[in-house]
Amino acid sequence: MKITYYGHACFGVQLGESQLLFDPFISPNGLASHIDVSDIQADVILVSHGHGDHVADVESIAKRTGAFVVSNFEIVSWFENKGLKGHPMNHGGKWNFDFGTVKYVNAVHSSVLPDGSNGGNPGGFVVWNADQCFYFAGDTALTQDMSFIPMTCPKLDVAILPIGDNFTMGYEDAAIAAGLIECDRIIACHYDTFGYIQIDHEAAKKSFADRGKELILLPVGESLVI
Ligand code: NI
Ligand code: MN
């Protein structure tokens, strides 16, 4: 798979022939001003929760590309009312799509949509095909529920975890989360975008290295092939 970082918590993941996009928040993000939103391809847009810093560009990208939205029932219904296609899920459920299997897993956070509509409960996604498996945690605290992932899903090749603290777990807790999910290679997200979540990159990497884990801080616009 090829993972591209579009800043904050937004990632494109090419899995087989399909292009997955997570939590698009690009046009309002000053750190992603060099990314051309109109260039981003997507077959499916996965939305972890309803906050503006995760949904800002969903509608424009979905309308241009024809991508459908995968999220919880409330968020998918909200986007369907805007004319988008969607596939609703809820916690603990998985579904076999043509690109692979998606499981919607717990996250400890909040979820309300930009107009105040109910955004359901926040989640994360574990996604796999016959060859590879990854976890996109969404905004979350460290939670014991993460320890169910290795019991219920294939072995993770990589995980995308928030590390910015204040609104989500910080890097110290994220390093513990890497242990719970039994994954040695972590890509960081949800850091540096706003003042509350600016972090010391070297200290973050050391927290992971001290536990035998690798923390990858991808520059915005860069890709990693796994
Ligand atoms: Ni949030
Ligand atoms: Mn957020």
C-alpha cells in the first residue's frame, strides 16, 4: 500500500487498485497550503467523526470524484442529505467492500457535525485485504479497547495514531497504544496544526523508540510505500 499524508489527520491510502481517503481537512489547513485539493483522487472517503478538522473537504472531493462516504450511521446520513453516496456502519461492525474489509472500532472522543447535527459516536477504522492490514485510529484517547484489535483483526502492518495531545492522546500514550495494538510501525497524525497540539518531534520519536517502536512523522505531501 501507498500512504500519502495530506496534513493534520488526512491520509490517502492506495490499497490494491483502490484509493481510500481519510478525514479530509486540507483547504483550511495552512500547513497543507501546497496541496491542491482538486488533484486528490478518492474511490471512498472514510470519516472517523464529525468535527470540522476531519470533514471540511469531504463534500467537494466526493462530488468531484464520485467517492462514497464510510462512517457511522449519523455522519453518513448527514452526507446523504447533501447528495453524497454512503455506507453506514457502527462500532464493532465490519463489512467486505470490493477493496477489502473495513471494521469500525471504538475511539474515545466526541463527535458533532459542523452545523451542530449529531455526529454519532467517534470511531476508528481497521482496513485489510488479503495481503495487508492497517489501523486508522481517528481522534482518540489511549483506551483498553485497542487491545481487542490484535484479537479480532489481522496483524497490523502499520497504524496511524494521533500524537498531538490536548484533544487526543499525546505521544507518550500513543507509544503505549502501539503496544496494545501490537504494531511496531506508527505514522503520526493530529499534531502541529494548531497551537494546542504543537509538539517536540524528537521527544515524540524517543517515546516510541524507548518502547522498541518506530514513529514516522511524514512531511505534508509525502508518501510511504509499505
Ligand atoms: Ni475531533
Ligand atoms: Mn480533530
